[in-house]
Amino acid sequence: MLDIIIDFFIIGTKIGLILLPLILAVAYTTYAERKIIGYMQMRVGPNRVGPKGWLQPIADVIKLLMKEVVIPSGANKGLFLLAPILFIAPSFAAWAVIPFDAELVLANSDVGLLYILAMTSIAVYGVIIAGWASNSKYALLGSLRSASQIISYEIAMGFALVGVLMASGSMNLGEIVKGQEGGFWHWYWIPLLPLLVIYWISGVAETNRAPFDLPEGESEIVAGFHVEYAGISFALFFLAEYANMILISVLTALFFFGGWLNPFQGIPFIEGITNWVPGIAWLLLKAGFFLFLMIWLRATFPRYRYDQIMRLGWKVFIPVTVVWLMILTFMIKAGVGPWFTGRGVF
Amino acid sequence: MSKLKHFFRSYTLKDLLTGLRITGKHLWRRKVTVQFPEEQTPQSPRFRGLHALRRYPNGEERCIGCKLCEAVCPAAAITIDAGPRQDDGTRRTTRYEIDMFKCIYCGFCEESCPVDSIVETRVMDYHFEQRGDNILTKAQLLAIGDKYEEQIAEDRKQDAKYR
Amino acid sequence: MTVESIVFYVFAALTVIGALGVITMRNAVQAVLCLVLTFFSAAVLWMLLEAEFLAVTLVLVYVGAVMVLFLFVVMMLDVDYASLKSGFTKYLPLGIVTALALFGAIYWVIRSEVLGDMPEPAKHSAEYSNVTVLGRLLYTDYFYAFEIAGVILLVAIVAAISLTFRGRRERRGQSVPMQHQASREERLRVVSMESGPRQDAHLRKEEEAKKKPKSKRKKKTKGDDA
């Protein structure tokens, strides 16, 4: 009995070690987003709470926690309160298989890649239930938009990941990164460039971020599926959205940009002086770049129209991925170096 | 040929990259934010902010209860009751109220006033804490006038030649 | 009592509760959600049997895609629950007979395998990969069946499309490729005009006309130079 409790305690500690920094990262991602978008619009962003506004996210959190949770009349109370939990649970659960370094991973699963796809697809339940249980037309419209968007882009995303799978020959995230060993030019982003772009755009669409933030389209349906949520229940949606953003950024770094690997591998002098940098720092650096790119996209592009989103997902992305998968097959079979050397059959 | 050109343009994401370049450049531009309480933008002497009732230099209130402002107010924000004053029998207002929630700050009351009594000051950062505080009474309006009289008089002087 | 057995009993109970919920919930949406719970707990049970790939695929396909579409349909339907229940007692005997017959059939088929003492599933070594084994089986021994299943699915897709496709609809829609082809040059003309006072322009024009009756008004037009 005792060893069971100890087991649970150890696993719980590991989970806490991933989730607490993640929540802190989410808080400061909101800060970074407001600052960066502010700067791109020639404003200064939040700068009043604490030095340079550094305490702004803390203030936001306290405000959200203190606010009342309003349950609309006619809402299905149980499901209404369950929805935020259903939304946030998968976005946290997906972090279980993320390798932060060669040995630093909570669950070294052989189906890690599929597991992540499964978790991101479960999150859609939170959205649908939130929209339905709110007893509000805007919420329902928002949830329908969001659900169809998530389902459509999941296909393109899955196809793009099939490319990664073919290139690395494994669904284990650690193995995928290890397959890219050997410096900047050995990473998969070059042979999989179209898939990288498609994966990235689908990732942005799947997290309902601008320019694909139709489900939240403030100008049309107020705030979409979470329009009726306030206080901590809204905070959970917010937290999950940003956790998903960070997840997509980290995954892009893992799949296409060599995860924790040093980009200067194989370059004689620089490799030597950058060897002391721990792998997790490289991973966070790469993920940070993609997070910045996501915010950059939001500051730049106007929102897509609904039919355009569907057209892009079904009529552009899926055909492009299928074509590139064929090209990729030939590249692998021909053993194109330096990525697929030794795997050729010709 | 143009189809081919278009094909390459759309699949290299040229348009998107152009957009990203523009916002990327703006990231480094000088910021134009005015840090409000510490810095303020210049105001015109014609600025229309919080209302005030003025007095003559001898302390006599200017308003004669002609109700022109009440009549001209497009939002019907002004309510006036008038009658002879107890001690000297001159026509004065017994009630002069402005509902600040209704007011649209058009400045018509100011324009219509024959004795420059009701004016709009430069004050624009004010708030109400209790329900009902939004209705400014005569005493409050006179107090505002007393407080900002110097500024009000200066602004009227500057604008006088255009009126 | 190991961690695994705790997990097993919790999720086995959840599976049964979910399955009961599907048939007892009054609200159709809640019933669908119970079905989702059942699938999910079943996936966890498979995971305990070291069938990781199948478990995750169950979540991905059934929970993530099929049930979402199901939920869509149920949410959009306006089901009249009272009328659904009206014939309950009338059909009850028939229902009981059917249920008993079905249960008996299932019992008859699987009693020998299930109702004895089940041996604990064999543990595999750390190198054992469910995915590899499954893939090897599918693409060697069961290759023929696998391909046939694929073709059947393809036929089903084509059939579904041909059933619902009713020819081109005559409508005025936007053609996105054509919208993309549009260029600034053919839509926009930037004209540079002489700047000047606006409010009293007409007065000045009259004055100028008095002074120089023959002078012509100048107006420059340029093409796109922005």
C-alpha cells in the first residue's frame, strides 16, 4: 500500500514540475502578447502594474479569481461547469509525452505522436459543450464554428505529421528528435518544408488563434463559445488556449526543428563553446520563437471569412500534404542526404 | 503565364511575408503612446468637458433662469426651475440640474447662454461613485465654476474674437 | 492491490456507469456524452492491456471524430422526449424478449472463454512495441483483409457523396481563385490632385474667373504611382 502512495506522490511531483512552470508561462505569454502587439501597433502595452508592467498577469489572475461565476438562466448547470474542465484537461494532458531533453520526459510512449493528436481532438468537447450548455445563440454559433474548424484542420495536421512519422520512422517524440541529430541542416524542416508550413498554420487554426479566431470573432458573435463564462471558469478557457499555443510551438520545435538539439552541432568551433547549454534551453528558445511568430501573426493578419477557412483546410492543405507525402516517399527511398542517408533502396 | 506566376506567388506565401515584414518593422518604431496622468495632449480653449456655472467677479451668479439652454439641449439633459429670489426679487433658478449620463457634450448650452453662465470646462477625467451622482445640482455646478474660474475666463477671452 | 488494479476498477466502473447513462439519460446530448465517457474508459482499459496503439486510436477516431459529429447531429435535433416515451409499456414485452434473446446468444457464444477464471494478461518486455507488432500483422498476414476494408471504406465515401450530390447549384457565389487573381493595377487608380483651401474654394474660383477669364483650371491626373 505504501509503495502505491509513494508512486502516486512521485508521479504527482513530476506532473507538478511540468504544470506549474506551464501555468506561469501561460501568464507571461499573455503579457508578452499584449506587449508585442502593443509595440507592433506603436503603443507601449501594459506598463502600470509593477516595474514595466511585469506584475500585470498576476493582477489579471487575481481579478479573474475574485470575480463571480455567473450561470445563465436556462443553462445546463452541470455541463456548463464541466465544459472548461473538459477543455483544459486534454491541453494539460498532452504535455505528458513531451520530451524536454534526451532523458527528461514524463511518459516515454511509443505512440506519443498519436496521443497528442488524440488529446488535441478531445479538447473540442469542451468547446461544444460550453456552447450548448450556455443556452445562448452566440455561444452555440461559436462552438459550431470552432468544432468544425478543429475537425477540418485536424486532418491536415494529421497528414503533416504523417510526413514527420515517415521521415523519422517512429511515433515516439524522443526518437523523432534523435532522428534529426547532426546540426541545423539535418533537421526535418528542409525536406518537410511544405508540411512544416501546413502544420504550423493548422496549429494556429486548431488553437483558434488569429487569423483563424472565427469561434471568438468579437465583431460577429461577441466572444463565441465562452461568451457566458466569467471569473475562474473563463480563466480556465483562457489558460487552455494559451497552453495549447505553447504546446503547438513546442511540438513544432520537436517535429521540425530538432527539439533539444544544439543547432551548431557539427560546426567545429561554435559547437565546442555552446556545448554547456542544456538541451531544454534550446527547446525553449525554439518554442519561444514560434510563440513569438504566433503573436506576430495575430498582430498582422485580419480574420479569415468562414468559407475561406474551410476552403483553405479542405481544398488547399489536404491536397498539398498528400502530394508532398508522395514526394517524401521518393526522397526517403532515394536516400536523399543528410536526412535519409542509409534508408534508400535504389 | 500569369497563372503560373500567381501559383508561385501564393505558394511561396509572398503576400503574407510582406505583411509580416511591415508589422515586424513597426515593432521597432518609436512609440506614440501618451502616458496619460503624467503626460497630456494639448487641449483647445474650446474644449468641451465637465459643465460649470459661472459667477460675476462680485460673486453674483450669472444665470438669470432664461431656460434657453434647457430648450436647446438636444439630449434634454438640463432641468431648470426658476422664480424670483427671496431677498431682492430678481429672477434666478431655484433648480439647475444636468444629467451627465444624458449629456452629449455638444456645447449648445454654452452657445445659447446670453450671460456666459453655463460653460463647459476643460475637465474631462471625472467619475461618479454612487447611483444618482451623475445628476449635477446647481450647488455642485457653481462650485466647479468657482474652482476653475481662472481657466474658464482665460479660455473665453481667447475665443472671444471668434464668437 | 497494485496501481494497475486500482486504475482498472475505477475505469471499469466508469465504463459501466457510462453505458448505463447512455440508455437512462433523458437528455440526448447527455446520453451522447455518456457514450463518450464509455469509449474513453474503454480506451484506458485497453491501455492497461498494453494495447497503446489501439487505445489511442480509439480515442482519436471514435471520441475525437465520430462522436463529435454525433453530438453535432443530436444538438441540432429538436427531439420531443414525451412522444418518444409514449409507447413504452406497449412495446415492453417485445423489448424484454429481444433483450433476453440477444443476451442469451452472447452468453452462449462466449461463456467458455469469459466466465471461467481469466489468466492475467502476459506482461511484455520493455522493447515490445504494440505499434510494430500490429503493423507487421496488418501488412503481412492480414494484408488482403486490410486492403479490402480500405476499398470498402472508399466505396462508402463515394456512395455517400453521390447520394447527396445533386448537381451543380445555380447560384452567385464568390470564386476565391479569381479573387486572388485580382491585382491592384486593375482596381485602383491613385489620382494626385492640386491641394488647396477647401471651404472657400468656390469663392476663389469666382475671383479667379473675374481676374483671368481665359485661364484654365489645372488638374493633373497620374496613374498608379503609390
